[in-house]
Amino acid sequence: MKARELRELEIEELVQKAREARSEFFNAKVKHATGQLEDTAKLKLLRRDVARVESVLTEKREAAK
């Protein structure tokens, strides 16, 4: 997901997106550890998605102060 799209969301929606992204990343890490993950590049993309959502969430929270 693009940062531009994330900036259009509300804080509550971003919190939900962050939760979903972390969950998806964790599941991919487990699959990788057990040898079931075929596309290992997906780990890098998911990690960046988590970071992107967290960054936008931090921006929104700071702006709300």
C-alpha cells in the first residue's frame, strides 16, 4: 500500500491496518521458518509495509497533538 493512500485514512483505520500488517508479517515469518514460504522476497515487502503504516500513524498522531 502506498503512503499517499495511507495518509487519507483515519487514525482508527491506520491502527487496524498496522495490526493486520503485523499479523501478515508474523505469519510469513513462521512459514519461512518452517520452509513453507516460497516467495522469500515477500518478507522484505511486508516488513516495509509495516514500517510505512507505522510511520504514517506516527505522523497522524503528532499532527493531532
